[in-house]
Amino acid sequence: MCTAAAENKYMQTVPMGHRKEFAQFFTPVEIAQFMSRWILQNEKAQSILEPAFGLGIFSRALLEEKTDLHITGYDIDPTIFLSAQSLFDSSQNVSLILQDYLQSDWENKYDGIICNPPYLKFHDYDNTFATSIIKEKLGYALSGFTNLYTIFLLKSINQLNKNGRCAYIVPSEFMNSDYGVAVKKYLIESKKLRHVIVFDFEKDVFEDAITTACILLCSNDSSNASVSFSCVKNENQLYELEENLYSTTCGFSNDIPYSDLDQSIKWRNYYAGEGKKEFHNLVPFTTYAKVSRGIATGANSYFAFSQKKAEEYNIPESSLLPCICHCSDIKGHFFDNTDFEKLRVENKSVFLFNGQNNTEDESVYKYIQLGEEQEINRKFLTASRTPWYALEKRVPPQIWVTVFNREGLRFIRNTSKATNLTTFHSIYVNDSHKEYVDLLYAYLLTNTAHQIFDENRREYGNGLKKFEPNDLNLGKILDISIINKSDQKRILNYLEQYKGGVMDAINKIDTIVQNYVSAPNNMDIQMLEDNGILCSTILEQYPNEIVSNQSNNNKLDYSKNLLVSLVKTDNFEFFLDGSAKSYYTGKKFPSSVALNKLYYFMPYMKGLGIRDLYLIKIARVGTRKEGQPDNDPNDFRLVFEIEFVTQLFPDYKKVHLDIWQTFKDTTLEAILYN
Ligand SMILES: C[S@@+](CC[C@H](N)C(=O)[O-])C[C@H]1O[C@@H](n2cnc3c(N)ncnc32)[C@H](O)[C@@H]1O
């Protein structure tokens, strides 16, 4: 029976450092057996290649199922090679070769190729040779950042006999990273990829390696219409999937025709598609804020200052820009001037040398000279600036976000005077949405916000996730303006609790947010929130007029309530020239609107927006089509008898109708100045 005894013994005797050097992470037995079964679906299979042999878990799994196989195995590490040789010493089926797979065996073809290729972090090897050999042998150009494991894959795909099959287990990173675009293009063009099975297991597939894994199953046959993408959460699902894998109509997976496959998009869109939650009410992130990178000095050790260094060089405060230089200095999620002071007292680097405005100061002048002596002015970034010691102009952002993070995005609310180096990205809330800073921040802390952003992230080695400013700028967020007032209040309240150390408060915010992203449109949310009040019921409370307002000789009262209401295109006529005398609502009216305070009215012309201000002279309950023959005496509506006051804006202007996408309850002051 195939077991992991050999691998376990090897792990106990060979130091981790050696195993890491050769990327020796072993495939679990069940997964090796699963992949072997794919290979053996080619019933005529005889010649098999194991390009990264290790201790031959795949060969053992294959030979357990079929005994007439000729297996060729490559490994580059003499240590593991010796152990493998003694394991397969007596086997007639296996020939082992101690060589670099990429440098050997380009001419041979096989009926089956099965592999868990070495996965090395980009910095740990030089891939110039590997990419150049692909260029030479396959005539195909790969990015200089291409990871070795995908180069193994491309070579193997090229070595398949007719009807030959290939099974690879690799990190899923290439499907969602920039260098992977060329790899995906090759996979699309060669049309041999059949299945992509991504592991979304709670525990890592490889015990010692933090990486997201996937199995790629390829076949050199003519059934090359589509690729099926599946995401499995546990071993049971893998077996369930296998039952369907060999049938042509597999309902389990997401089949993407080759003609629709796009190398330029993140393939997460294909495999995360099925179980993926559908989010609603999203707008581009840039609707509310913009992310930009922090200050790049080009020579941090010269520009960064602690309090002591400032004293040592006698640099005046006016030539020091408060700036967070190290990510690790910010521990929590909130950062204010008191926190900044603490870091200053602890002698952390919290300033940047800002000599530009103060060159007459002797110490500043001396420090600039010191920079020139040390040739700081000749560095790549400094040499391109005039003067070389000028800093990029940045104001303190309201929110920071960490660039790299193993747990995903980390946001920090900054109310201090400090700006930041590139260790953080800076989030600047748009001027028109300043009032939403805390609400936006609370939203950004939630799991839901991260899930939505996740669709745009890149994957780097070792499970590290990286967001570039544009990954966020191009991402989506909940349109937070649709959150009703009482939920806004609750969210801000929970945010305060979170600040006070109540960790669970974020989950409560998330629950509220989930309501908004899961409702098909904001109309439904508002309906849930405020089902409205029937105009017939209002009549019971107000049998006469609800309000009666006197016109004030066109003198505007900014504190008065203003109701913006949607006017459909077929009712435009009298509203375009200001001659409208009445406005009828629907059968239901939002119960959140204070009826006794109705004062101003602005028609929201569908597709155009608001422009003209009217006074509600009288608000009362009446019936639709009053005075007309087809008037139904029981069809109650709110009726506003209105009078044109003034054209408030030079042109029509769009505002968000936050109640049922029909009304906005506000004040004259708010509409003018927000
Ligand atoms: C991830 S391990 C897989 C071992 C085994 N096949 C398994 O699945 O358990 C990768 C193996 O490839 C070997 N290796 C690394 N670079 C190689 C190369 N350029 N050519 C051949 N083998 C290589 C390593 O020594 C290691 O044994």
C-alpha cells in the first residue's frame, strides 16, 4: 500500500534548511493517488515521466494501479536522489537520473507526466537560464519574474505523446499574478489544459509550506473545447469532483470554453465564480477616495530622522516633516497625535528631513552638504529631483493601508499630523465625501469589504498578498451613502467601541454591511428598513392640511427641511419651466420623513437631477388625478401644492436619492453645501 513512510523518515533526518533549498515539500498520498488516476485514464499509457522525483510518491501510486509502466525520474539533489535510488533499487520499472530536468530530455515524449515541481521564492533563484531555455526550445517569451514551477509545466505540456496526460500540483499564484499572463497565454494556445482544481482547504495542502495549491490536469487529445475550473474545500469534495471529472457533462465545475478564456484577467474569476457571493450596491472605490503610494525618498537612512538625530544635527522642527517611516511602529488601528508623540519620545524615526524651505539655516545647510558628501544627491530618485533633497508633497492621509500583509488588508485611521513612506499606501477621502471618512473606515475594516477587494489582489509567493494602489483604486466598495441614517449611527457607535478595545464590534459592523451588499438593490434595503406609510393612514392622522407654509418673499431659510422627489419623464412638462403647481406622491410615503416639517421641495428630474427650488405651500392627503373623470376616490396620495421659488443651481445636478431611489430628506443648507 502506498504510504508516506519514506517521506516522513526523510523529513526527520534531513534538515529543513536543505529541504527548503531544493523546495522539497512532499505531496500527500491521497493527492498523489488522485493525480495518478488522471494519468492512467489514458489506458494505453506506458511511458511515464516524473520531472521532480523526490522520493517518487507518484511512481509508487502509479505502480500500485498498473505494473507495466516505464517511469523516468529526474531530481537535481544528490541527497534525495540517493534515498530514492535505494527505495526503487529493486524496481525494473523506474529509471532515475540525477540531472536538472530543465536542462535535459527535451526530445523525448511521454504518455504520462506527473509532477509536484519545485516552488522557490523568486529571490531564491535566478530564472534567467530557465526563461531563456523556454525561449530557445519553445520559441516562447516569458516574463523575467516567471516562477520556476510554471517553466516545468510548460516544458512538460510540450512533452506529451498523442493522448498523453499530464497532472501537476502547483501554487495557484500564477493564475492571479502579472508574470502568469504569459503562462496562461501558453496554456490557452496549446489547448491541452482540461481541469483546474483549486484547493480552498482550511489547512495547507503541504504541511510546511504556506501556499495556495491547485492541480492542473492536461491531456493531448481532441476534446479541447473548454477548461473546467473547480474549487474544493476538503478531501471529500475532491473525491466527489473526481466522480464527475471523467464524464463530459460535469455539473460540479465551471466550464469555460477556450474561446472565452482570457489570459489578461485573474483566473480567480473563473474558479471563485461558482461559490462566490454575489455582491450588490457596489461603486468604484474612487467614488469615495483615492489611494496613492507613500513618499519615496530614495535614501531613507539619510532622510529619516528620530528626535535624537534631529538634536544631534541641530535640525529645527520647521525642517522636519512628521512621517511614519516603519510599518511596525503602528500597532493598532487608530493613530492620533498622542500616539505620534509617544513614538517621538521613544526615539523612533518619525520625521523626514525637509530642508527645502530653510536652506539659510546653518544646520540645515550643513546637513544638505553632508548629503552631497555622501553622494545621496546622485542616487536614482534624488538625482531626478530639483533640488535633490526636495520631498514629494503629501498631506497626511485620513487612512493608511498596509502594502504587504499575510492576513490581508490592514487599515489604520490616521488623525495625526503624520504622513508616511511607501510602507503604507495613503487613502485620501474625496472632498465631496469628507463626512463619510469614519463610515468608510468602519466599512474598510469589515471582512465583507476585504472579500470584495480580494477580487483584485495579486498573489505573491508564500501566501503573501500584495495590493498596489491601483488594485484598490480599481476595486469596488459598497456605496456607503445608501446606508440609512440609523445604521450609520450604529456603525459609528460600534467603531467607537472597537476603538475602545471591543474586538467583536467589527463583526457587528460587518453584519450591517452584509445586509446592504446582499440586497439586490438599494430600493430593497430601504424597503426593509422603512416599508413606508400608506397615505390613507396619514389621512387618519391629518384629515385636514398637514402643513401650510407662507411664502417668504423669496428669502431663503437655509435651516428648513427640503424634500427631493423623483419626477418621471412623462411628468416633466410643468417642472421644466417652473410652472408646476402640484406634486403627487405614490400610495406610500416614507415614514421617516417628518410630515409636520415639510417646507421646501425640489423635483429630481429623472436622468437629469435637481435644479429648481419650490416652496411646499400646502401638504395634504388627496387623491390621484383629482378633478379628472377617472379619479379613484380611494386612491390616496400626498399632494404638495407648490410654488416656484428660485433656480438653485445653474444646471441640473445629480444627488443620491437615498429613500427608495425616489426621495431624499434633507435641508436647504445641506443640499447647497454638501
Ligand atoms: C516539491 S518536491 C516534490 C517531490 C515529490 N515528487 C513529491 O511530490 O513529493 C520537488 C523535487 O524536485 C527536485 N528539484 C528541484 N529542482 C529541480 C530541477 N531543476 N530538476 C529536477 N528536480 C529538481 C527537488 O530536489 C525535490 O525533490
